[in-house]
Amino acid sequence: MNELRRLIRYMRPHLGRLILASLLLGFAGLLMTAVVATLRPLANEVFRVGTAGVAAAVPDAGKASRAFDILDSAKTAIPTAKILAWAKDRAYLEVPLLLVMIFFFRSVCLYFGQYFVMKTGTSVIRDIRAELHEAISFQSLRFFQANPTGTILSRIVADVARLQRVSTDVLADFIRVGVSMPLALG
């Protein structure tokens, strides 16, 4: 736990960038759950064509339509009433277009979110390496006689590489999955 506090201390100067990255990656996670919600009208369109037995097999269809629907939200955001009138009963056309828009915005959020996390992680690692270099540079000769140079370099490279992985890739995945999983399960 003490190591985590020290790592957070190094991240404090870059907190604004890390919060922005968290928001972008969280929004990308939300958009992934929106993909599942967007496919619902297409499934309803496909299964509505079938017999009455298929419609009776889904008793919760009325309850699900009262819940938040990403497709209805997107329809209200489109300014042209003519397009809405044309696409109203054509879920087979509007769902793929909405999916393309969702994946586009998701990829933009993922790109910039990953960029800001990587930039923050790289800055943190740069600060740690500078402090480590300063600490090793001022060691006595007795320290270097007791600890072989190869061992010191190996520990520095391996430990900093592990920290770099945690402060970049793992952090980005933790934020993105941490937001999308509760929404996907709930």
C-alpha cells in the first residue's frame, strides 16, 4: 500500500490530464454498452416479423421499451424531421448508421483517453527515473562494491518497466473496463 501512495504522489502533478483521460475512457466504456442497447431495435424488428408465438415468448417487451433507449435519444438529436419520418419504421437502416457513429465516437474517445494515460504514465516514469538516477549517482563507492553494477541496472530497468506498464496500460484498461462492466451487467 505504501508503494501505491508513492506512485500516486508522482501522479499528483499530472492529475488534470489523468482525470481527462479517465473521463474519455469512461465515456468510451459507456459507448460500448450503447452498442448493445442499439442492437435491441434491430432484434425487435427481426422478431416482430415472425409469428405470434415469437412475440409471446418475450413478455418483458413492454417494460424494456419504457427504459432508456439509446436509439430514441439519437433520434431526438437528429435535427431533420424528414429523415426521421423516412427512417421511423426502418430499424434495419438506422441501426447500422447509429452503430457507425457510436464506434466512431468510441474510437476517438479511446484514442485520446489512451493518449492522455500514456502521456501521464510516461511523465510519471520520467520523474521516477530522474529521482532514481539522482539517488544512484550520489551513492558511495562502498555501495557499488557491495552491489554489482549489473544487478543494479537489472533492477532499475525491470522495476521501472513494471511501473511503466502499471501506470499506462493497466490503468487505462482498469478505467475503461471499470466503467463498462457494471453497466453491461446491470
